[in-house]
Amino acid sequence: MKTVKELSERMEGKKQLFRDKNVKPTEQLIAEALGEGYVIYQRFIETLENEGISLMDWRYYQDGKAWLSKGEYKWTTTRGTNKVKPIFWLSMWEGFFKVSFHFSEKVRTQLLSLPISEETKEAIYKAPTNGTKMKFFSVIFDVASDSPLNDIYQIAEFRKHSI
């Protein structure tokens, strides 16, 4: 099994895919783009669906000039109101996919107390703060193997219930 450092080095210099506004990502295009990583992607999506998190349809975003999807948690309140909470953003890259979480600065300490790897805790600790009025930071996973999935699921569960 490759180390996270080896995987990171392998992903360096890779391009983000699905940048053509006229070509919407399909399962076939995603499978071709991810290659061997498509099995990991399928397992990732299936596990999330079992946790009540679904992917929205792919949408082209002008600001980033790319197609992105969003993991969403949908539920109905006791009064019958349908609610939707964004959990993460998903983008496709050459041979891997990225899962991006964005958090308010005030939950950083809570994230650090989750049962996640030391490497992810260090990334959360070191993540720079952005924004002027609303302070936030991002936690981004490059997924080319199973190794970051447990941390992603832990953080998604935290976001689903705590924010």
C-alpha cells in the first residue's frame, strides 16, 4: 500500500477535469477519468448513501470554470418541512477525486476532537483561515485510495449532525 506522501506526489501536477461547460459529467466519463480509482469512488458514493448523504446533479460553476457536485443531507422536520444541508463539494481530477469541506472557524477545536487520523488533524490545525467577516477554513481530501475515506466519513457525520 502506498503512503499518503507517495499518493500526494503522484497527484501533484494533475489537472482538474470536466472544465468544458458543454460536457456534463456522466458515470461513463467519470469511470474513464478515474480509471482504477472508479471502484473507490463507487464505494464512497454507496457508503454515503447508506448514511443519508446523496450527491446532487453535476452543475457547471462559472467562477471556477468546472463541473462540481455537492454531497447533501436531506431530511424532513417533525413539522413536515423539507431541509437540505450541504456536506461537501466534489470535483474530479486525473485519476482521483477531491472532497472539500468548508467550516466556520469556531468549529476547528471540535473537528480536532473527532476520531480521525493524526495526519488529518494536522491538516485541520494548519488550514489557513479565509474570509473577513465570516471566518472559515477548508479541509480538502485528494482521494486516490481507501486511506482517507474513514476520515471523510467521520467529518461528514460531524457536519451532518453538528452544524
